[in-house]
Amino acid sequence: MIRKMQLPLQTLNLIVGFAIWVIISSLMPFITDDIQIPASKLSMVTAIPVVLGSVLRIPLGYYANIFGARIIFLVSFVLLLFPVYYISEASSLTDLIIGGLFLGIGGAVFSVGVTSLPKYYPKEKHGLVNGVYGMGNIGTAVTTFSAPIIAKQIGWAPTVKLYLILLLVFIVLNLFLGDRKEVKVKTPIIEQMKGVYKNQKLWFFSLFYFITFGSFVAFTVYLPNFLVSNFELDKVDAGMRTAGFIAVATFLRPVGGWLADRFQPLFLLMGTFATYTLAAILLAFSPSIGLYSVGSLAIAVCAGIGNGVIFKLVPFYFNKQAGVVNGIVSMMGGLGGFFPPIMLSAIHSATGQYAIGFMLLSQVALASLVLVVWMYYQDRLSLQSEVFNSTGQGVLVTDISGTIMAVNPAFCQLTGYSEEEVVGEKPSVLKSGRQPKEFYNQMWAEIKEKGIWQGEIWNKRKNGQQYLQWLTISAVKDETGEDVRYVGTFNDITGEKSKKTVQGRSS
């Protein structure tokens, strides 16, 4: 029963963590009525919680494997009591910065669930499971939508204090419903880091999540104040529109994971970044509120689907180091939410508009699209290489002139030659001398005519021992139908031939 509770419990934990993470940005239009904050500092204050919320994701992901999700969620929620209370009593910009920094713990808990939950489900469901857990992002919408409404009635400081009650409730829930028997993984963090930091896929996924989750966080903290100042919307209206953005991105996250379980995830990422590029270009032209809403919702769709797809890919490629890799990738996503608001604010201060910032986002999305395409073809090449190297038949590939270009390990095992000894040589090094010249002429004539030849042939190993092969030679053609290389596959049938000869004699 406790095991079945983990997905809903940890998803609710994430909702609470994320709801607390964005308290300051959601209430900023109200906070500025009481605390004087220079316009140049607004973006920094709203982005500050993202810093610790990003950096802490690596150790929290790692320790979720060491101690289990129950302990990490408990400790995180206890620690959050202090910054939440401190912010409710804030009276200066410094108070908001200090309290906001430690609010980051709420965002850092994300890496706990994506590390813990895959332990409870088979691989073919990891995309959906992490997608459902990722719906905890809705916590940002809960705060963005409800906090301004409550603050309008009772004030922003009492509104913040209400989160203390929520934290206490979830401390109790985790204490009694958290899984005490979760499988622990105690590989030292340094050893895990050594196993992944040179893997280029780690840094590609980090970049992709930097954009998808980063834009989700950035728009969450940037939209409420931007919609009020740029389009002169009411504070509650701005909060509701931002909540709509968050809701779209959040509910599409499990859809992205579900799609990634059923289709090629890299194809889904290609579509995601292509749409991102176009949506960011649209926003760069500073359109009316209607077109701005279309562009923002397109980014919300991409963020939701992209986030779901990426966390299907992480445990697929990094099963044993999932804790650390989840932490690194999700940290980069969090940092992706830190820099854009500051960058947009700086660009606006210098140029009076946001166009350059959105064009930069479109170019980064376009670069990511190119990288995903490259990854897809690299994976195909890797798969072909794995098949080539793992097949039990000997394989040799020659160019059009018959010079050996590549051989597989089975070739070396069957013939006794190493790869270095035969690459660059002709297949004639294997000739036994048993077949006359006419045999080879007929064989190549058939290959030229039909594109393939199959049959028995005597060859010799490096030690001079002769053996009987079943050999298949296939011609590889280009788009014009011309032969560009030849592939030979073979296996030793000497033993089988001997058995048939003995059986024939005995009968």
C-alpha cells in the first residue's frame, strides 16, 4: 500500500515545493506597494529563489538515492519553514533577497522524485511516471493564481504565513506515508560523477532542459510583473494569465512522457525545438496581447512536452547514475529560469524593448534542434556499430576495389587475424587455393548481375588451417544503383559438413 502511495504523495510534495518556490514573484505587484524596490532590481529579486533551487538539485538527487525520498522531503519541508516565515516579516529588499535565496529549497526537491519514482516502475513506464510527477509544476500555478486573490483580501504578508500551515501538513504526511523501505543506492557521488561527466549526452540533455524547463520557470517569474507593466493588465488578470501558461505546460508534461514511451523521443524533441524557434521569433516582434498570448502558449506547449520527453531519456541512458544525472540536468533547467529574466531586464534597460532577448532564445532553440538531429543520427550509427560488433557471424566490408575497410570481432575470432592485420589488405589473404580462378570469376559475375552471392567456399585461417565457410557477399549500392562497397558475412560449417559425411557413410 505504501509503495502505491509514492507517486501521488511525491507529486503532491512537488506541488507544495513549487508553490512555495514562486511566492515572491507571484506577490511582487503587492510587495512593491510596501517595500521600495528599484526597477533594475525587480528581475534579480524574482530570480534569486531559482539559484539555490537549481544548485541544490544535484545533492538532493544524490541523497534521495542514499537516504530515500521520505527523509529528503521531510528535511526539505522543515527547512522551508524558516525562509517562509522570514519573508512574511520582510521589510526591506535585503530581507527579500535572503529569504528568497532559501526558498530555492522548494524548487530543488524536483530531483528527489525523478530519482526515487523510477525504482517503483518498469522502464517502459518511466516517461509517463516522471511526467505525472512533473505535473507537480502546477504548484507554481496554484500560487500564481491564488496568492494574488488572497493577498487582495488579507494582505501579502498573512498570505505568505498560510504556507507555514501547508508545510506542517506535508511534514506529517511524509512522516507517516513516506516509504521507509525504498531501495537505496550508495555509490559514492565522486564515482558517479566520474562515470558521467565525459558523456556528451549529459550536457546535451542539460542544454535541452535549460531551455524547456528554464523557459517555464522564466515565464512563471517574469510574466506577472511584465503583463502589468507592459500591457497594463490588472494584477489579478496578470496572475490568472500566468497561471494559464503554467497549467498548459504542466498538464502537457505527462503527455510528453507518455508520447516518449510510445514514439521516438528524439523526434518529439525535434518538433519541440522547431516550434520553440518560431514562437520566440513571434515574441521578438513585440506583438499585441493576442499574438503575445499565442506565442507564450506555444512555448508552454513546448516546455511541457519537452520536459516530459527529457526525463524519459535520462534514466534510459543513465540508469546507474540516475540520481546525479537527474540532479545535474534539473539544475541546468533551474538555472535556465534564472538568467533569462535578468537578461531580458538588462536588454530592456539598454534598448527599451525585449526583441533581442527573444531572438536569442530562438537561436538557442534552433541550435538545440540541430543538436537533436545530430544525436538521432549518432544513435543510429551507434546502433549499427553495436549490431556489427555483436553479431556471431564474421563480417568484412570492402570498398569497390576489394580493399578491406572493416571487420567485426567475430571475423577475428574465426580467422585468427586481428583487425589491424587485415584492414587495407585484400580478402585474398584468406584464400585456401582450393577453388580455381573460374570459381571466383563466376562468383563476381553473379554479384554484378544479382547484387548477391551465397555458397560454400574453402578459406584458411592465419595459422594455415583450412576450413569450410558458408559465405554471403552482398553489394551495397548508392542512389544511382552503382556498387559502392561489398559486405561479406560467413560462418564456419566444417563441423556440420563432417557430420553429414559420416552420417551418409553410416547409412
